[in-house]
Amino acid sequence: MLGVCSAEMQSALRGLPCCESKLPILEYRYGDAIVESGEFHPPCDSRHCPDCNKVASLAKYASIPLSLVLDGCAEIFLDYPWHFQDGRRTPLGVLGKGELYGVFEVLDLLLGIPQSAPLWNVCAGVRSVWVMAPLGNANVLRTLLGDGRIWDDHSPHWQLVQAVTAKRTAWKTRIVLLPQITEELLLSGNGRVFFRNLLQVGWKQSAALRHVAVEDARLHERLKDQLRNASSQLGELYQFVTIKHWMNILKGDTPAFQPMHRFTEEGGPFSEFAEQLSNALVENATKFAVQYTPVLLRPGYLKQEGDTGYYSFRCPSLLGPKMPAVKTYSQLPSDFAVMIGKIKDEWASKLKPPTLKYFVQPPKLPTETGPGERNGSERSQGAPAATQEQKRKESPFEHVGVYYADDLAERDLAPTAPNENVHLYWGSPFFVSGVRFSR
């Protein structure tokens, strides 16, 4: 069971008396809350369940008990109030097999630092997902969910994945709940090894946080004149936080959104969901002029050269301030492109092509019409037919290097090599406007 850990951590844990007995393994279904606003939730989360009551008792030594991901994965995120007009998903990270969470809380306990319940959440699998498909079509939803459907296109997409796959999938996240580690235990030889390993994990997990105040101050000093003089609809603070977020994505400290097929561990029952959705689209093919291939986006890190990821202005993954009201999202890429183009400092080279490219939603063509395509799209209705070359020529943002999303992203997002038989749905709110990153 502990074989998913590093060899040194395995040895340290196995030598602790509290780990000699069988450790509780908790199974969670996709989307289930494990930690909610700093509060631990047992799997069935029922006061009438003896097993859950026992687990809750074992876990109460810390606001978030030290836990190990055994199978599947877990997302750490901030849960801003959801509204379809403010579709913000804010992933902080995705933990895979063998990774720990609750490290900071347990270290606080061991070091005698007063605790307060953290604001972040942990869930089984990845909730921060976007589905590229015509989900506003009532016929497609009826095929997926039946007449008594419990989801509409104003709700988060992860809830649709959960509703469609709940009775069909065996996908689980399994968590090992580690028992309380007391100061007395740390005095033993294995206890000291365990504590050293825990400090190492905490030090690595906090790497991006330790210098954030100094880095933010230096960055704002270099940006303040450009931010103050920019003509963006977003204001100085939101632009600064956005640029800082982009730099963290490019450093690999913060996740961007990437297509599900790029991951070994998908993060949920996404293959089953995509199959069910594909079948529903085929069954309702007469409602659309083309046969769409669904694509799921989930958070992932840009780890190596050639990795790509996406950020959406319409559906931001930004921490902190809420986006101010804007007249049109399609203007935002050119606003940022013009502003960043004026910055001459060496650090800004990370935010210029080809590392960073902007996109806007392509104009809607007659061949793309179909009912139920309302999902926050700004695509023009009844636009004249145009070839890809004509569309690029007509782009109002050509002078600052803003692309149509299908021209820029299709090769990244298509599950197979793009061809005439693969049609991606660009009416998704995620692709109203945004940025493509490339390492």
C-alpha cells in the first residue's frame, strides 16, 4: 500500500508504531468532496454510518489530516460561487498517486503553530473541467440524462460528468488516512526520519509561496506605468494579477487547461463520459450540420518543452479578484497584446510570441448553425460563409497577432490528427477569448 511513496518515506512510515496496524483506506467517487473549506469529509459523509464516524474520529487531530493518494487523483481548488455568467474554476493543483496533502496542517500541529481552517478544498478526481460540445442542446441532454435530467448548461460541467457516469463507472480515488503523529513518536529513530521527510515535502510544496511578496512587488514596480496607461476594460489590479498568473503557468507553478487525452491519469471517468456524449451526438446528428467530436479540458502543468495549455478570459482560472464587467470579451486579447508589446524588460520575453498567443472565438458560419448553441458564445449569427484564409484576413485583431481559436488550437485539442472527419465545437464559453501558452 505504501509502495506508492518514495523509498525513504515508505521506510519511515513503516517504522512508526502508529502505522504498524492496518491503515484506513477511503474510497471516493468522482467529484466527491474530501475536504470542503478546510473541513474533512468521510466518504459517505453520513452521521448514521459507523465506519464514517470512526474515520471522522481518527481524522480530527488536524483541520486537514495527513493523507496519501493511493489511486486516482485529487484536485486542490478554491471554490468560488458558481454562476454561468461568472464561470470561474480555480484549480490550485492536482495530486497524483503517491502524493501527500495536509502536510502544512500537520507540521503546524507538530511545531505548535496555532491552526485555522484553510479556505481550500480537495475533491476526488478533477472538478475543474470544461466540455467542448453543444451542451445547450436539449435533445443531447435528454439522450444523456433522460427526461428527468438534473443538469442544464448553466451548471458546472463536472456535475454533468458525475451525473452521466455515476451508475456506469468504477472510477475511484483511494486515499490512505495517516494517523496522528505525536511528538513522542518523533523522538524515535524512524520518527526523526519521518519528520525530516515531511519537512522536505512541505518545503517543496511551498516553493512557489515563499518569495511571492517580493516577486509581486518587483513585478508591479516594472509594470505600473504600462498598467496605469493601458486602455483595458479590466483595470490595473485585475491586469496585474492576470499577468502574474500567466507567468506562474509558464514557470510550471500553476496549472493551465489541457485536453484530457494528454494525461496518463485522466482525473475522472472522462473516457466513459466522452463515449456517452459522442453516442448522444451521433443519435442527434440531424440537429447539427457536422458531427462534433467532444473534447474535455482539465488542469495540468506545463512541465517540459513543447507543452501547451490554455487560459480563458470568459472562464478564468484566476485567484483573487473577480473580473470587472466587460462590454466584449473579444477585445481583451488585443488589449493585453498591445500592453505587453510595449514592455521592453527581459523578463517580459516569456509573455511574447511564440510562448504566448491570443485567440478569439471564430465567427459562426452557416454550416455551423444548430439549436442549443447559447453557452456564453459571442459568435456572430448568420455570418457569411468563409474559408479559413478569408476568416484570418477579416480578423479585426490581425495587427496584434490575435488568432481565431480554431486556427490556433485545433491541432492541440483534437484527440486524433485533425482531418475532415473531426469537427471540434468552438461555441464553448471557454473559447470566447483567451491565451495559448507554449513552453
